Amino acid sequence: MKKFNNFTLGLIVGIIAPAMVIVTVLLTGELNGSFGEILSYAYEVGYLNVLMRPALLANLAIFIFFFNMRMMKICRGLIIATFVF
């Protein structure tokens, strides 16, 4: 498992996990339309900030998992990805 301990993997996971949470929340909601329309509507009404909370909590859960496994390079990538979001 230590062979996967690199910064790039942490960065990729840290960007993909919140994006998957946001997509899941938006597509399972009651809004109709394309994904782009739903995303722009969420931005206009200020709902995007509310979407970011569970998305960043996903990063926190992944961070805690890798931190407990002592994979610090992945943790660094997750922290940088969290700041990007």
C-alpha cells in the first residue's frame, strides 16, 4: 500500500471525491434540466456554498483514513486539493 503514497494521487483523489459528491447531490435532487443549467442555477441562488460542505467533508474523511495509515504524501495532496476547492 505504501507504493501508492504520492502527492499526485492525493491531489487527484482530493479533486475527484468532492466533484463526485457535488454531481451526486445535484443529479439526485428535484431540479430538472441539464447538469450545466442546474450548476449555474445553484451558483445564482447561492446554493453552491451549501454543496461544498459535504463535498469537503468527503475530503476530510479520506484525509483521516490516509492519515491513520501514515501516508503523508497523499495527505499533502488532499490538503492542496481542498484549498483549490
